[in-house]
Amino acid sequence: MQAALAELPLTEPANEPALTPDAEELALALRRWLAWDGAAEVGIDDFVCDGPGVEAVAALCAGVILAEGDEQRVATLFAAGADCVFLGEAALQDSTAVERLVAAHGAQRIGIYAPLARQTVSWSFETVSNADFKTVTPSHCEPAWEVLRADGSGTGTLAPWWLKAMRELGASRFLVRVDIRDDTDLNLCAGLVEDLGDALWIGPLQDPAPRLAEWVDYGQCRQLALGAAAYAHCNALLDGQPESA
């Protein structure tokens, strides 16, 4: 299973949930992302993952998530009427693809899809500088999120740096999926929101019951992209009741 696209089985969507008064006061925007199965009903505000036959709904949604796929696939999706395509591994493997696609289709139609995770810390012995002493040093000193490949493996690429670089190359929208587990993740989230502002949509990667109230209050999230199950229970999650989902 590809970690970048992990989600519960897709069902027909329920009516769009009415936002709680607190969510309205925060001007919080919510959208669904869907793993296209060829049968689901798609709305104009949905993000849809690429899959066989997705061309049929490319013009009906807010954007197509291309976790894997090349520039030719992007052209096919635009020809099918997609408003925006969010590039995943195509941008990771060749950043110049972003420049070419922006030049060909316009910045507003090119986004970046980035599954993220906390970067793993490794330790090593350092004995060169002083033979009388051995020191243990970490691979990096500060907590960080790294960009993941579509199969869920780490790249070692720091997320804030890479996303800023993609914006400088012309990408105008960013869809990030990451599991926020603790205060450190909340701080990293707040930093990413500050960096990207209204260009950022963010949602959980695998967590079926994210603590969205904390995402909003402490992570400063204002635009959430949720899988079908979390979207259906968004009010409970925003009220800090993950067990209700």
C-alpha cells in the first residue's frame, strides 16, 4: 500500500457537513480528497487522486493529485479539463519540470503534492578530531519534516526548504499530507503555514482520527484537506472529539 495515498475505502460522499460556529469564526476552509475508484461522486471543491479513468471527472473537481506520473500525464489531465494538477514525484525527481509546466500552462494550474513525515534521527561516533575522545552526534540537530516518495519511503529532503524552492520555480498551490502527533509537529505545522499562507492545504497522511482542533488552535491551519471518513466527521474532530470519528 502506498503510504502517500492511504485512505479508508471510498464510499459515496455524504452531504457537505455544516461547519461549526467556531470553524466559521476562524474562516476555516475544508475540502475532501478522494482516491478515485471510477464510481464516486465528485464535487467541485474535491481533490481527486489520479487513477484509471480519472479524465472523466478531471474538469469537475478542484484539482487532480498526481502522486506518480510525468509531464505527459500532466498534459493529458489538462487536456481533459483539469483546473490544477498537484505534482508529486515528477517534481521531486526533476525540479525543472515545474518550470516547464508553469511556462506551458500557467502558475495557477501547477501545484505541489507533498506527503511528509518526521525525519528520523540517526547517531554516529566521531573519533577523527580527537583520538582521545569519542563523541556521538545526531544526523540533524532540530526536528524536521521530510518529503516522502509515493511509496512512503523517506527522501531526506527537508520539507520547508523544498516547498519554498518549488514556489520560487512557479508552483502556486501546495497540498501537504502529514500526521501531526505532538507539540513538535504542531510547531512545524505553524511554521509551514506561516511560510506558505493561503497557498497551503494540509491534511492527515494516515491518521484516521486527527486532532483537528489542535491543528487549528496550535498549528494555525486554516485550509484542511481531509479523506472521506475524516471529512464526514469533521465537526467532531474540530471539537476535539477524535473518538467520535
